[in-house]
Amino acid sequence: CLREELGGLGVRQLREFNTALLGKWCWRMLTDKTGLWYRVLRARYGEEAGRVSVGGGGQSGSSWWR
């Protein structure tokens, strides 16, 4: 990636940076109960003990949870 002076983001380890951002969004998505994605997942998979359910097998199961 280019340095900021050259119009880039100044990020050297882009893969690690991207992984960190994805982790942040996954955490936010599952803990911010007022957020859109939490509400979507709760509607799709249900909620148990204040958390989005893992989802069972069959048609309601998701490879995302695996």
C-alpha cells in the first residue's frame, strides 16, 4: 500500500489490518443489540440468554456459525 503522502492509507500489513477490522465488525454486530445486523440475526436464528442463537441443523442452520 502507498504511504499517505502518495495518496494511500499508509497501512503496511493490509491482510492483518483487514482481519482486525472484520473482527471488530463481528464483535459489534453480535453485541450491539440495537444495531441492524444483530436484529437481522436475531430474527433469523432467535435469541437465547441475551445472545443470538447458534441455529440448529436443517434449513435454519448456517455455515456462517460454523
